[in-house]
Amino acid sequence: MALSWIAVNALTGSVMADLPFLRVDGPLKRTLMRYESQTASLPMGDPSDENDPTRPPENWRQATRKGASFLVALDENENPVWGGLVVRRNTNEGPDVKFTLASAEAYFDRVYVGSVQFESIPQNQIVKTLIEWYAAAEQGGIPIRVEIVGGAGQPRSEAYSDLEDKTLYGALTGLSSLLGGPEWTVGWERLGEEKFGLVATVGDRVGSPAPEGLAPAAQFYLPGNITSFELDEGYGNGEGANDVMATSSEARSPRQPAGPDGRPRFEHRWSPDTQVGTYDDLVAHAVRGLEDMKEGTVALKLSLNRHEPPFLGVEWNLGDDIGFDLTAPAWPEGISGVARAVGWELDNDTVTPLIDVKGIEGLD
């Protein structure tokens, strides 16, 4: 069955219209700590035929008003799986109205953090406070609540100034890039028959790790319940490095070398934020940067039938560990491992978890 679409008021979460003939131009995508976009079209049908079933509802203009509405996808059980803020609406002489949509995290990049200081406050509480102060409906923002999972997190001392012109998205990205920094994501929930809301989930980790000594709840196999896969490994500029330094306008971290790894020295230097609060923060950026880059990129995409188990939202969710075991001509002895679903792509028939893999058994 296909996903269905509704229009939701960006201020209140109230349903404004059903849009049964809305179609997106590709898979919907959700990723930890970032926003995603998509384009869509809505057919106008035959304006002269009041009985044309493809005609949109009479209030379609109000329901798709740019900056004022989210277009939300519902699954077969009418649960929300993705929503995009209408950031652009385009019409011409043709029969369709075109839209550009951005997931709710994009709103965080349209509001700014004021002057506020946190002294030894748990990091997940900082994220919760920033979202509630600068993005929530009570402050003129969107209908969002914040839930902390797995505890309040380690204490952090962070200071923000209105003069820095730092967006909420920039502030959250800076926090998350610290070694051991918080993770966050934004999803949707049903609040009533005709009302939906956003949920920001924050924690030291979003999603569940595999139980110690046990396999993850969701297991994927080829041959088996995987229809196709793609493994992409990279060590290009910006992908892989074994000697990393983080810099700012005022200081730089010590070089962080990985040690002998069978490669010549590949260096990477970058400024992780416009203003790093302390020298220790700069060192933490460098340590985390080395951890992220020392083995280069390893990207694994698994294509699954959305209507067969393991089901997204049941056996696995964003941020969870999943298990995989793959056999292919390039890997006749198989490659396997436990990885993490840091994102997913979804269409009517297929779900593709976006996998963070470091240390696959069977790779050279």
C-alpha cells in the first residue's frame, strides 16, 4: 500500500486537508542530527469538472501555504512517518503544483539563539532547553516537545551570545560534534484524530545498542530478506585521515595521530565551529575527528521490502543497532557485523537503512 499525505498547520499541528494525490519525487529521508529535503507535486485535475476525483481540496492554497504548513506522510496504520515544511511552492501553465519540502530540523536553522550561559549543566538538558526556548510553539515556533532518553548526560559549560548570530541548528550541531556530545532527532506523533505534533528526542545515544553478548533484534541477510545492497569505501580528501588537528581563530589542538595503520600519513585540519568555547573543547573535536576519519568512510546501503519484517518502527528504529550477513561475488565468504542505522530512506515499497559501519568482519 502507498503512503498517504495530509497538510498540517505549522503553528498548531492541526490537520488542514487530505492530499491523496500528492506524490514525492523520490524516497523520504531521515537522518540523525540533520535535516533532509524532498520535492513533491500535487495535480490540479480538471478545473471545469467538479466531479474529477483528482482535483485537490478547495482549501489547498491555504493548506500548502509556504512556511505555514507541513506535508506529512502517513503509513498504512495512519501513523506519521515523515513531514516536510513547505519552503517553496511553484505553479506554471502545467497541471501540477510543485513543492519543495524540508524536514522539521530545517526550522532550527531559521531561528537564532540569544545570549545564554550554561554552567556545568547536563548536555541533554542544554539541548532540551535550547529547543524549548527558541523553537517551541510557546515561543512563537512549531508544535514540538522534547524528550530526554537515557539520562541527562555529562555536564557541559557553554555560552552563547546574540551577537554571534548562531542559529539553533548551528548550536546543536556544535554540541553534537564534541567527543561524547549529545545526539538528537525530530520525529512526529499523533496527538488526536485531527492533530499531530513534533517530538525532539535527545540523549547521549538515540536508539538502542545491541544487548551485550546478544545479536540485535533486527537481522538482515543476503540471500534472504535483503533485496540488494551497496558497500562503498572511501579515503579521499575529507573522508579519511590518520593525523587530525582541530583549529580555531585563536588556538589549535595538538595533532592527533592514529599510529601505524599500513598507510602513509594523511593529514586533516579543520575549524569545527565558529567559536570553540575552550581549549579542551578544541581537543575533544580533534579526538572525535580522528575517531571518525581514521578508517575512512564505509557506507553500507541495504534495500528491504517495507512490507516484510523486520519492520521499521517495530523491530528497529532510527539510531538502533542492526545485524547483517551478506554474501556476494565480491565477498564469497561473506561479510557480517553489527552496525547502526543512523538514517533511513523510505518510499511506498522499499526501506533503506543508512548504516554507520566501522569494523565489518570479512573486510580486508
